[in-house]
Amino acid sequence: MADSNESLQAAVAAARAAADKQGERIVVLDVRELIVITDFFVLCSGGSDRQVKTLIDAVEDSLRGLERRPIRREGETEAGWMLLDYVDVVVHVFSEEQRDYYDLERLWSDAPRVSWEAADAASG
């Protein structure tokens, strides 16, 4: 697994890639103190199946630039939820309906939110 700074940089890059493609309700959760299988969750929503696919493609392209590839890719855009597993970072891309149904922010409400929009978020 990557060190925490590399993990944070990847999570921030994923969030910014989603934002660049008009992803909605983008949240980065620091789950390092809560579970051992990953460091960060990146959550975002798309308004249509096509946008969910676009968001997934954008995240993969962005993280490929950091020489990262997901070890697992699950879900289908038609199901309204796709997941990219980078081991230390797990990216969830939802349709709005599925996002509200699964409500991962509530399930992981103890996880601190990471500020990813600030210019220096990736360095701290």
C-alpha cells in the first residue's frame, strides 16, 4: 500500500477529476482510523448513466497519470453505482438515486472529511 501522502494525493486527484467532469456532491472521507482495508473513500454522483461512466473514465485517466491502476472495478453504470478499488483509495461513483439509497456519508459519519478543493490539499 502507498504511504499516506501518496494515498491522499490520489484521493484528491480523483475528486478533482470528478469535479472537472461536473461530478456532484464530491466527498473525500479519511477512513484510516476506522478500517484497515483502505485509507480514503471518494464519493461522487452523476446525473445520468452516461455521466457516471464519464466520471469513472476521468478518475481512471487522472490516476493513470499518477501511475495507478485499479486492482478491481465493480458495478455497471446501468446499476447506478460503480467502484474503483486502488487498495488505499476506493472511488464510488453513484447515480443520485443510488447515492441517496446507500447513504455512505451516514454510514461513515465518523470519518473526517478531507478538503480537496484547496490548492494545497494534496500536500497536507
